[in-house]
Amino acid sequence: MAEREKAGGAEQGAELNINLNQEVKRREDEMIRLRRDFHQHPELSFAEDRTSRIVADRLEKSGLKVRTQVGKTGVVGILEGNRPGRTVMWRADMDALPLQEDPDLLPFHSEIQGVMHACGHDAHTAIGLTVADILARYKNDLPGRVMFVFQPGEEVGGGARAMLADGLFKEGGPGGGRPDVTLGLHVGSLFPAGKALVKAGPLMAAVDTLAMTIRGKGGHAATPHLTIDPVMVACELVVALQTLVSREVPPMSAAVLTWGAIHSGTKDNIIPVEAHMMGTLRTFEPEVRRHMLERIETMSNHLAKAFRAEATFRVTESLPPVINDAALAARVWDSAIRALGTDGVIDGGQRMGSEDMSVFMEEVPGCFITIGAARPGETLRPHHSPLFAMDEICLETGVKVATQTILDLLPNR
Ligand SMILES: [Zn+2]
Ligand SMILES: [Zn+2]
């Protein structure tokens, strides 16, 4: 049995003196088993049926009030404390990626052809369930309310919005009202395992998904003078648009423009009618974002015209940047130190990846934490690659930081 003692002080997080090490140790084997089970049975965005069934079942067993099918396959578990306090939201995402895992890498590799947990969302789900189970044990002494949000569809960027559209933050909705704080974590295979990275302010970039169509005039490859070649225009555009980053964005500001896909043509001796480009724009500052979007459109229109072609530019999807609330990040930093010791917490660097946690954080101020998961002595195991792997010590680190942070933020102050 874990020890529970009152340490005095009105409604302080520290009042609930949970022996975190002991609580995590008792659940460690089960947490690893759960994570490996999710890893073996990965599910794509908005198809997390098996995962969400297990999540709902475990939350219910832990004694939480559970709502399913929030944002299609999302699950919400409410832990109602017995004393007055704030509402803290903890978010975990559940979806996997359309990737084929290297089957020789791990003994518990994916059993689903072409689907892989290559971003660590299996770990996020196992961590979230373990935190809920620990806190549920202290329900009677807990101030406030914890809203555990198991989100679908992070990798396609629509999961958080789908849950909000189902009334997650609405009075009487599945979350039981608006939270005061939003929290969540992501494991990071490029950061040292066992460490928590906490950063105030901008953390992850805004993303705009771009679609460009260049319309020319098709014809025989041997008579280019009778055609307008959209492939050549696409090539010119890719090069010219990069100058927006190098020549028009202030050097101390960040912007990335990548065209990840160009599709055109069917055969060597046919000049096609159209070329299609798909790209991504990453920025932090709204002004830089606005300028880039406007200039991509103007430059592509003008450049296409110069070659007698026509360009149509669209933004198909947008996510805001992840900006950690500064005051909150300072408190999370202290909580992480309480959970891991001073050596366990480092200042997390800004990066150009994106996360739809930002959609929740745009509604309610929050803090997104990174948990290091690099496997010592191994080559790089990057996210979104068939080689992705993590040091499972990150599960324990994640649970400790999450539990301590939630406990510290629940009291009214
Ligand atoms: Zn990912
Ligand atoms: Zn992810």
C-alpha cells in the first residue's frame, strides 16, 4: 500500500503526499505491457476503435466517469475530486501512422501490415491511463477535477477540433465544462531518455498544408513549342519560392517551406496538361505566416503567367503554433523537478514540428511537455520513420511528471 499523509497547508498540491516512485513502480510492468499491446495493434487516425475500447474499459475500471465517441473515436475520462479546486485537462493522442515497421527491430513489432506507432502515441496512451489510475486512488483527497482526454486523429491534424466540435469544453458536454489548464506530453526519440524538457513560450510551429495546381497545355514531347509545359513551371516555382524564405523572412524569424510531393505526367513522350504540388509551410509568427502565404500565391501566379501557364494555390489545412503559457511553464518546470530532481529537467528547444494540441491550447492556456526517449548507444531513431523506437524508461518519466504537475495545478491558486 502506498503511503498517504497530510503535510499541512491549505489546498496545496504538496498536501497530498503521494509516494510517486512507489505508485509508478507498482504499475510499471502493466504500463509496459499496455504500451507494447498498443504497439502491436496500431490503428490509423479516426480508426482507433480497439485502442479507444481498451482506454474506456481501463478508465472505467479505475473509477472514472467515461464518455466515448467524442470526436468520432475519442474517449474522455472525468476524475471528480472530493474538494473544491480547478479543472486540469490532460491530453493523450492515440493514433498511428501509415508506415511499415522494420519487423526485426522489436520483438513486439506491429502486427498490422503498413501501420505503425512511429510517433510514440502508444506510449502517450499508456502513460495517460497510468496517471488516471494513480490519481483515482486519491480521489477522496483530490481537489478539483481532472479531465483525461484521449484524442484520435492527431497525425491528420483534425482530432482536437473534432473533439471540441463535439462539445468537449461546453457546459454539460462530454468534458463537463471548460478546463482551467490544458496539459499534455510528447515523447521525443532525439532527446535524452529519462529527462523532461520544459519551455516557456513558442515550442512547435504553426503548419499550413499547401496545394498548388499548375495548368499548362499538353502535347507531344517532341513539339514543346506547341505546348505549355507545366512540369517546367513546377520546377521553376520550387526554386523561386525558396527565395521567399531566404530573402523575405527576417533572418531571426523562422520559416520552412517544403514541397513534399510533385505529381505530373504519365509517359516519357507526353507533355502533361497539369502538375500538382503538395507542400507544408511552418512558421511561428503570425506576420511571417501571413506574408509567406500571400507571397506564395502572388509569386506563383506571376511566375506561371510569365511562362504562359496558370497557377492555382490553396491552403487545405492549418494548425496554430504550440505556445506554452509562460507562468504555467514555470510551474510545470517546478513540478517536473519535484518529480525527477534537478538533473531530470532541461530547457526544451523550439522546433518546427507541429501538434494539434495547439488547438486546445488556443482555447485554454496550457503547457506541452517533451519527455526524452532516445535509446542510449543507438543510431538515430527518428519519429515518422520505420526505424522509430524509444527507451521505455520514458513511460516512467512521463507518468511521474504528469502526475506531479496535475497534482500541483489542481488546487485553487
Ligand atoms: Zn507524429
Ligand atoms: Zn506525435
